[in-house]
Amino acid sequence: MSAKEERIKKLREKAERHSIDGFFIASEPNMCYFTGFSTLAIERLVSSVISTEPVEPILIIPKLEEEKAKRLSFFKDIRSYTDAEGPSRLVSEVIGELNLTEATLGVEDSLPFKFYRMIREAAPSLEVREASVILNRLRSIKSRGEIELMKRAADIAVRGVRAGIESIKIGVSELSVAFEIEKEMIKLGGESIPFCLVLSGENSALPHGSASNRKIGRGDAVIIDVGVTYKGYYADITRTVFVGEINERQRRVYNVVLKAQEGAIDFVKPWIKACQVDRAARGIIEEAGYGGFFTHRTGHGLGLEVHEEPYITQTNETTLKPGMVFTIEPGIYLHGSFGVRIEDDIVVTEDGREVLTKMPRDLLVV
């Protein structure tokens, strides 16, 4: 049994426990995970319909994606529709063939309303149930093969950040540094680069700012935060450096964030709760008097999405298990002055944790 066939088997087992008779999956990451095929669907329906019965699952795709689907998906039953006819008839046909017209069908919370309506019109007696939690929890435990891909993505991200740091000079723009990072990551085999943040000076106090034409100056803090994929799997890393010189306030803030991040990393092990990791970082920042300037969660899961389960928040009671991968990225942001964030990707192992983004965190003045 292949890895993807094993995923379908586990999905069916989960479905039985939740009294679900089948799934209608349409999001890009879940399509990739369960079928081996994904594409940017935009307005066209790209979906898989999976019964809990031991029958062949069915892929529903636009005609223009047919050859790609045959090449990439392990599904044997691939059906296409033309733009002229649309997917409605095919959806109705597939739901009927799989005996789901009066069943309970699990769908994702991200399913566009027009496709939800299409399902309801195809089978008015069918019960539609939100099932994202089932899909997300299956994806949250990475296989050895997935972790190897994420290690490769992490290496690409690390080397991209290094290239960016090496390009930082007084008078160089944030966008110029971002260009060097992206160029290096693409050269190394990076695929999608959803964001490449280079934030200097007062811009570094914006947790999700955008690289701009601002020229980097002496004494600036510079936050570099990049995401990149390798064979569909994400890495996400942040480093903060200082340019030319550093003042005592900057040094203190950096050391607090570093202590918080390393404390949280050291705390990670199987069977603790996600909220405990958040508290390990947040407690250190609060004790130092900067709690009000740490304005986001401590981390988020990584995989086929750059943000997925498990989320490392103050309230998430999810138990951490071997194979889960997530970021730890505390930050302090002093509005109008500067900010510091340090982020690494962590995988939970059988007896602790492993850092995937292998890059020094020592305070660096360039």
C-alpha cells in the first residue's frame, strides 16, 4: 500500500468514528495530501469524492487539468467536465454512484458556498457536515518522508536568509535584500515563495509588514522572515540582525526574545499541550516587562500549508505528538522604534524535538 493509499485508509477509519459516510474534498492542500494532485482551482471546481466504503474514490476536475491529473494522481477514476457544461451534472452523477445521496458527507470549512449549494442541489436529502478537524489532524502528523522534504525546504530557507544578511549594507533597500533572498532560494530548488519580509528600522515593529524601498540605515534592526516550499512542503524562518551598531535597548529586547524562543524550544516534547509551549515563551517575555508588545501566538503548524495545525496559542489544548511540525517565533514590537522576532521550525520526536532550521541565533551586527 502506497503512502497516499494509507492516508485514504486512515481517513475512512476516522470517518467511521465520526459517523461520516464520505468526503467532498476541494482545497488545494487536502487535494495534494489525499490524491497526489492539486492545482490552483480559482473559480473552477477541483475535488475528490471519497466514500467510506471500499470503492474507488473519484476525482472531479476541469478538462484542461485532465492530463496533469493522470500524471500526478494515484486515483484511477478521474472524471472531467468542460467549461461549457460546468461541474454540476458530474457532481450529481458521482454522489449518486457512490451511494451518498442520503448519506452524511464531510466537507471543509473553506468550501466555497457555490460548491456547497451545488452539492445540496445534487442531493437534497444529503446531510453536509463540516469535517476540517478530521482532515487537519490527519495532516498534522508528518511521515518520515514528509519530514525529509521539510528538512530540505528548511535548508533552502536558511541559505536564503544567509544570502539576505550578506547583502545588507547601509543605503541598500529592503526590496533589494528581498530580491537576493528569493534569487538564492530559487537557485537552490525552492518553488513557491509566499512571502519574503525584509523590515528595517521602524518597519521592523510591524509583525506583518511588507518589504519596501526604504533604505537600511546605521543602527537599524532588520527582520527577515521568509517562507518557501520544496515539493509542496513549507519552511518558515525569521532572523533579526542589527546594522553597524546596536544600542542597549535593542540588545536587551533581542536577548529577551532569544531567551523566550530557546526556552520554548527546550520545553517541546511529546504529550504536552500546545498552550504550554506558548506559555513557556510568553512567560519569559511578560516577566521581562514586554508582555504587551508580544502581540501574536508563539507559533503555527507547517506542512502543505504555511499555517496549519497545531497552532501554538495560549488556549490550544491540542496534545503534541511525534511527527508534528510547527514554528516557535516569539517577538517584541516597539511601535515607531524597532522590533525583534526569532523563528525556527521544530519537529516533535519520540523523546523530544529537533530543530529543522539549522541556523545560529546569536545576536548579529552586520
